[in-house]
Amino acid sequence: MDTPVTTFSEGPEDPFALSRAASVVLDDRGDIVGWSERAEALLGYPSGEVLGKSAAALLVDPRDREVVLEAVTDCLHGRGWFGVVPVRHSSGRRVELGCRARIILREDSGVEWFLVAAPAAEVIQWETDRAVLDGLFRRSPIGLSVHAPDMSILRVNRAIARFSELSVEEHRGLHTSDFLVQQDTDTVERQMREVLETGRSTIFAEQPARLRHDPSHELFVSVSAFRIQDSAGRILGVTQTVEDVTERYRARRRLALLNEASARIGTTLDVARTARELAEVAVPELADCVSVDLLEPVTRGEEPSQEMLGTVRRAAIRSILPGQSEIMYPVGHTIHIPPESLQAQCMAERRPVLDADQKGLTKWLAGDPERAARIGEALGTPSLVVVPLIARGLVLGLLSLWRWHRRDPFEEDDLTLAAEFASRAAVCIDNARRYTQQHDAALTLQHSLLPHDVPRHPAVDVAHRYLPADAEAGVGGDWFDIIPLSGLRVALVVGDVVGHGIHAAATMGRLRTAVHTLANLDLAPDEVLSHLDDLVDRLAAEQPADDERVPQVVGATCLYAVYDPVSRQCALARAGHPPPVMVTTDGQAQLVDVPAGPPLGLGGLPFEAAEITLDEGTLLALYTDGLIQGRKRDVDESLADLCAALALPADSLEETCRTVGSALLHDRPAENGVADDVALLVARSRVLAGEQVAVWELAVDVTAAAKARALATAQLAEWGLEEMAFTTELIVSELVTNAYRYGGGYIGLRLIRDRHLICEVSDAGSSSPHLRRARTTDEGGRGLFLVAQLTERWGTRYSRDGKTIWTEQPLTPAPEP
């Protein structure tokens, strides 16, 4: 590439150059025998006026004679001289000149003196520049290297020699690749070639400069480079200044690491995840391997005992080498800390410890010599820093940092940085631990309030799924229930308390208890929801609005369904809840049209019930909104997916639940459950066989009781339950008699045989019978007391046409063959 020739006027040129300096020749008597044109220009004397005359008489002012004589004496003694002397100009003024004098020997054994002179100011500036240049190469702490156009080294100063550990003379002719690793050499030479080609200087470019004889030693330099040219503009090469900025780089990197640690540590309220984040931040920037060991109570979310610091559990480990964590103790391993180890000292004294003598590994693995040998073989003698994890004055565990890949051992600055890491991480771990404790308590409460084992019921086959919310959302208030009712009926319930946290779980428990109580009263679904609505409204009213410790109860939703396997009727009502899905026996799935009542807690608004008839084998699915409110789909799409999943053939209801979960929860976060609670209850209807039910309508007269006894006795004989005839006759007689006396309208009798013998007597009355203990003087009043003694359970339920009093007697189990 052609480079334009440029002349430069920057900086002083050599004042003693032939084109600039005055030349004078003196004989051994001090007479002028030679006079140049430049001398004439500087002093104003033409050669004709000075040749043959005494220089002292002509050029020296009498006032300067002593100074000049002293210079002459030094010149004669040293056979040469350099300095500044005052000279008289032809105009009579004094001119200070920088002068060099050298002796010249002649053939006749005579001597002459050759003097070269220039203005003193130019000579002083030139000497100053020469001194600066000499200082750069001899005394400057900043490295200086001069390279030829082929990148070979022309000259380096002593600072560069200290870097490379080669002498200044040994560098001549070498290339950067002779003492830097190839990767760093490429960076340096690419920069120099760019400067050489473009002429644009580079300033303070920081880059690694690892030496070939010690590549593991960390070295960072700041490089500035500029092109050098002669006075005619010809390119001579590139000069670099090199400054060791390793400490500055490390300080900046430490600050960056702290900023990164603030962003990366504690992103979740999970103890194990936080420990992993701490290890990931520290490797490889600070250490080659990092282990995080926590006291065992901390890993469980419990308060750490400060009296038991001798046992820790490994929570995280990270290394720069694959498989290195297998050499160290793995995650989950329980470690008993030797009392004499640095780790024990660190936790006892609650301060960071630097392993200066590199004996920490031996003491740490004193009880495991086999592992110590494997580590020693793989790592050699690592450098170690141990830092306690302390938060709120409690020791949570310890952080161990190992370094062996880099030759530089840990130093005090690394100890300070590790302590800062540990301090920040300890706060995050403690927050996660405390949250885990509270979250586990809420989960325990929630799980204790939910049904666990659902007993088999003759009315339905059921399967259920419950997925708690993730840690960020908190424990929710979703619940489900399968409640046996009188007459082999069953109540299917799904509900959802608005909000999250332990308060939502507690409110869910109160509502679930209320539902059980209301279900035992055999109320219709819409009446159950009306009572629940009043309850939620009262719960909200009980809480002061300014109590920040207890979140306000803002409402709940519920779906309540009652299925009768005898009549195949299913009554449903919902309060702000998604509608159920029904899958018929031919595989058609559809949403059940149930009037959408308001959410619980609004107060005063009515609820409506719907009734449907279920063929045997019909599938009914009840669920909470967490199932259909996916992050990547709207509710209508989710409902369509739900219907499609429920309609798929399955060998069991459990498989149906799994299919629904796969179809609707695949786009939920995989870790820690789902974003909101999900409750799913799937029930397949069963129908009671006709031979298990007997129904009669009795005339309302005094013979009704006798007729009822006869019918019941005959039916029991047909069922092979003759041993229960006497007791059943007493029950039937008492209930029918009460219906005759206090009911009116009609009398119905129904017997149902399943695992119990159920006796039901219906009438048109609305008065509720009461159990009481009759006095010895009373002639009556012992009937219901007697019924209660003879049965396992009894009760009353109401309908639009009246009421039904029912009893249950356990059947004697058949003898095993």
C-alpha cells in the first residue's frame, strides 16, 4: 500500500545537524582557521573578518572571560567538551550557544579543535528530549517496545524485560509470539498491524498478556500504540506502551461480579436454587470450584441450631471441569466437619478464613483419606477460602472456594470479595428458608384440610387431582369433596377461595367444614350455596379493614352437585364457578347448562339449581379455574381442550385425570407445580339395581303401620335378611306412625339394600321430629329415642313435597369361605 510522504515540524530536530549547526575550527593557539556559513548567520561575522584572528579576542566578551576560560580548561583536560558558552555577536550583544568541541590530530603532530555550535535554547530542548527518551527506555515503569514493519522487535525498555523475564538485548529480533501465548499474540499483532496500515493510534486498549512460560498466571495490560516515521515520512514501524493493569482489572472484575451476584443470587424463594446460584456466580470468575454446605435444619426451612454446627449438608457444588463434582462430596451428602478443620474454625469464629499454608484439604478430609487421595491426585494442592454464611446473627452454613487451575493463590482481596458474596447470599438463603418454612406450614395446613383417601361409594366411581400453586403464587384455596348423603346419594363439591397464602387455605378449611355441615342437613344445592354466601359475607365482616396482617376475604366460588343413584337425578348449582363437563355414554362431551350464580360473598343474590338425568356410566367433571386459565390460551380454547381430553377413551378414571393434565397443563411452569391451584374431580355415575330398592305408597289410616311392618318383613325375607326383621319392624312402625300422626297427605316407604339397610319414610309434612328422652310418667315420646338406639344413623331431609325420615342399619358381613 502506498503511503503518502509527510514531513514533520513537530518537536526539535538535531541542533547539531550540518544544515543547522555553526562549524568553527581553531588551531592550537586558539586562532580561527575555519568558519562556516552557518557560523556567519548565527554570529554575524563574515569569514574574511574572523579567519586568522584569535577566537578569545574576537568572540569573548571581557565579562565572560572567566566562564570561557573555565570551559577551555575542561576541554583541554578532557580533550573535548560540551556545554553552553556566551559568545559576542558582531553587533556587540551576547549570544548563548550550545557547543561541542573535539580535538583533531594533524600529520605534523599539531592539533586543531573542531567546534559545532547551535542556539542554546535548541540544544537544551534537544537534550531534554534525549533525556526523556533515555528515561523511557531505562527508568520508566511503563513498558515500551518498538517494532519493525514485519512486527519483529527493534528495541524494548527495561519494564518490558521485567514482564517477559528476558534481557533487553535478548528481545531484539524476536516477535511477540516468542514470549506471549498465541491467542494473546494474535490480539497484540492485529492491533499493531491496524496502526501500521491506517496511522490511527490506539489508546489504553486493555487485553490479556499471558506469558508462554507461565500461562496460568493472570496478567492484563493496557496498550497504546502509534506509528513511527522519519523526517521524510517513511514508515519505520510501530511503538507500543504497555502498562500492567492487572490489579485494576481485578478490582473492576470484582465490582462486576458483585453487581452480577446482586442480579443472579436470590431470584427465587428456594433454598437449593439460591445455593446453586451462589455457586454459579463464583465459578469460574472467582474460583475453580465452589461448594455450598448448609446446616441440615436450613435445608428443611427450619431455624438453624447454633449449638450443632458440626454437621452440614451439601446444597450445591460447581466446578470448571466436568466430573469434578464427583470427586468432591455430591449434593445431598451429609458431612461431619472435623473439629480441627478450617471449616470448623470458620463457623466457630464466624469469620472468613484463608488457607495460607494450603493444608485445608487435608484437615477437611481427615476422616476420608481415600477421597483426599483422589482429590490430591486430580487437583494437586489447591488454594482454599472458607466463608461463613451468616444472616440475622445466625450461622446458616459455609461457602468453600477452591482454586488450582490458576497458579495465583487466593489473596486478601479475594477473601473480601468472597465474604461479600456470602453476605448477600446468606440473606437470600435465609429469606428462602423462612419462606419455605411458612410455605410448608401453609401446604401442611392445606393438605390436612383436603380429603386424602376417598372411600368407594355405590353412587359414583371417582378420581381426583390436586396440584398446589407454585412457590411464587403461594398456597391457594382450592378444594374438592365427595360427601356421602342419605339414601346412597352423594354430594360432589369443588370450590376456590380467591387469593393465595395461608389465609386462603384457612378460609378454604372453614368453608369446607361448613359444606360438610350443610350437606349433613340434606339441603338442596342452591340452599347450600345461599348459606355459604352468608358465611363468606360474615367472615369478611369479622375482619377489620385496617388489619394488614390478615388479608381480607374477598370471595370464593363453588360448584355443588348431588347425585341420586336410585332416581339417576343430579341437581347442581354454582356460585361464580366454571360449569361442569358431562361426557355421555356415547362419548359426547359438553358443558352442563347450570345457571351462573354470583361468587360467594356478594350477599343477597339468589342461586338457581339445575337438574339433569345421568345414564349409568356418564362422566361428570368438576374443576377449578386454575385448570382452564392457561398462560398461552384463552378460556374458550381451554374448555374445548378439556372436553376433548375427557371424551378420549381411557381404561380408568385415573388415566382420564392424567390425560386432562397433559392436555391443559403442558404450558404451565414445570418447576414447583403450577401458577394457580388446580383441583379436578371426575365421577362416573352408577345406578342402583332395581332388586336393591323396594318402594311403596301407604294409605293414610291407622293400618298404615301394620301394613308397613308386613311389607318390610316380606322384603327382608326376599333379600335374605330375616335376622334384621324384628329391628326393622320396630323402626318402620315408629316412623310410619309418626307420619300418620304428624305428616298428612301421603305416606311413602322405601327400603334400600347396599352395605347398609336404609329405611326411608316420607310424608307431606314439614315439621321436624326431635329426639328427646321421655320422663317415667310420660305415656309416649320414646319412639325416636328407640329408633336412634337401633340404628347407626338417622336423619331428616326436606323436599318440595315434604320431608323424609331415614335410618341406616349396618348389614352383617357375610362369613368368609
